[in-house]
Amino acid sequence: MTDTGPFTDDVVHQIMRHMNDDHAADCLTICRALAGRPGATAARMTGMDADGIDFAVTDGGAEHPARIPFSERLTERVQVRHEVVRMTEAARAAAH
């Protein structure tokens, strides 16, 4: 079992499923801009803890791990949404 901080494995899996199923384009945008992978063709969330989100990023025909830190250590599930929105907005701003 991975140390996910205040988040249970079930919560992490629910968040991952939601991000990968409903926000795949946002995952890619985040990884292109914030993980330094501007040529990425795909990204999927692979995990998270109280300090950040882990992704698998497809770039150059290979899959690479990437970690995007949160702006602060999270203690509650509701904070995850705010941090992902912040990351997405920062990534979109960096792309322009």
C-alpha cells in the first residue's frame, strides 16, 4: 500500500478514475505545461498523495513518469479539486 497521506486508497482510485475518464484533456494540458513535456501525446493520472499528483506521460513514443506538486499539502478531499483547477489554469496560461 502506498502512503497517500490523508487519502485512502479508495479515494485515490476514485479521483484517478474521474480524472482519467472525464478530464483526460486536462491531464494532458497539465503535463505538457507543468511537467515540461510540451510534445506529449497522452497523459493519465497514476496516483496522488497529499503533496502532488503522479502521471504517466506519453512523449516521443515512450511513457515517462511525471509528478506535479500541489501548492500546499492537502488535508481534505475537497482541496484536490481546487488544486487541479489551479494546475489546469496555470497550464493553460503557460500555453498562451
